[in-house]
Amino acid sequence: MKKSFITLCLASLLSANAFALVPAGNDATTKPDLYYLKNDQAIDSLALLPPPPEVGSIAFLNDQAMYEQGRLLRNTERGKLAAEDANLSSGGVANAFSGAFGSPITQKDAPQLHKLLTNMIEDAGDLATRGAKQKYMRIRPFAFYNVPTCNTKDQDELSKNGSYPSGHTAIGWATALVLAEVNPQRQNEILKRGFDLGQSRVICGYHWQSDVDAARVVGSAVVATLHTNPAFQQQLQRAKEEFAASHK
């Protein structure tokens, strides 16, 4: 009996510690214009993902090879696009997808869709990536190599934020999945654009390839979770109706 009681206490302690590993921070209760989900509703990237590759491992050698491949593209048109893709705030994510979507995604042209995308941005970019980012605090490529990114003004801030997984990629991939649902006729173009947003992070040296690959898993999981959220469901339906009405 005594042994069972001790075992139960240890199990409770471990369970409490595991819960405590999920970091607190902004969510739908503090910034409802940027989140649909609360902390306790979000996926835990630390529990979902394996650890990032260790320096010297075969997986890290691939990260290094992809970094070098991306660096060679910086002075090309693809590199220019990668630099532009760094801005996903203030409507940036909607603007990034307008071409692939086939029509402008602005507050004026598509207010319901624009609201949907804006409101979910940090569910993917912050809330879902927070656990693994804070736990591993993986060094970013530009800091590892001491080579500037495509946009040096963000470097100081980003150097204090873990590289794994990529928040920008999670936002881009989650956004692509939702837009493909709203406009399935353009799903190939939309999903390709979402994929390219992630690769832009590698080209600019903000992230390793494994950060980006992991973030696509996170982005998919976020969208699955959002589909269980009533507020998201309602706004998604409004966006679909708005799109259908404007494309008769």
C-alpha cells in the first residue's frame, strides 16, 4: 500500500512537471486579434517534435548543405523573393499569398478572409512553436556562421529566439492549408507558395532546413486543432461565403 502511494505521488509529480514544460505566454485571452487558441488548447511542439539535429550528425550535415545551396541564391530573383518573404506582419502573410490565391487578400477586397488569416497568425507562429523553441534555443544559421541574413535589421532580435522550429514557416504552411480549403481550384499554386515561404527562411539564413521541415508538421497540426475551435470555424465559414459570393 505504501509503495503504491509513493508510486502515485511520483506519477503525479512527473505529470505536473510535464505540464509545466508548456510555456505560458500570449494567447486568445491576451491578444484575441492574433490568436484563436488558448495555451491549454494548443499543440505542444516540444512533445510533438524530435530534438533538432546535433552538430556533426548526418542530419546536420544536410542542414549545412542546404544552407550553402540557399546562400548561392541570395543574389538572384529567388533570393529577392526570400527577402520579401521575411515580412509576414501587418498584412504581409496575406499579401504573400494573393498571387497564388488568384485575387487580393486585403481588408478592402476580402475583409472576412483577411481577418481569418490575421487572427490565426500567432496560433501557428508563436503558440505552437513556443515549447520547442524555448527548450532547445537552437542557434540560427546566421549566428552559427556569423554571416548576415537577407535583412540584417531583424538579426539581433532573432538571435535571442530559438531556431527550431521555424515560426515563419509554420505560419506560411498553416495559411496555405486554410487558403487551399477556401479556394480549392488554386490549391496547387497556394500550397506551392506555402512551401516556398519556408524555403525562403533557409535561403536567407534565418533557419536550418530541419527547422523548416519540422515547422510544416507544426503548421499542419495547428490547422487540425483550429478546426475544432468554434470561433475559427465560424470565421472560416464567413471567409468561404465571401469568396463564393465574389467569384460567381
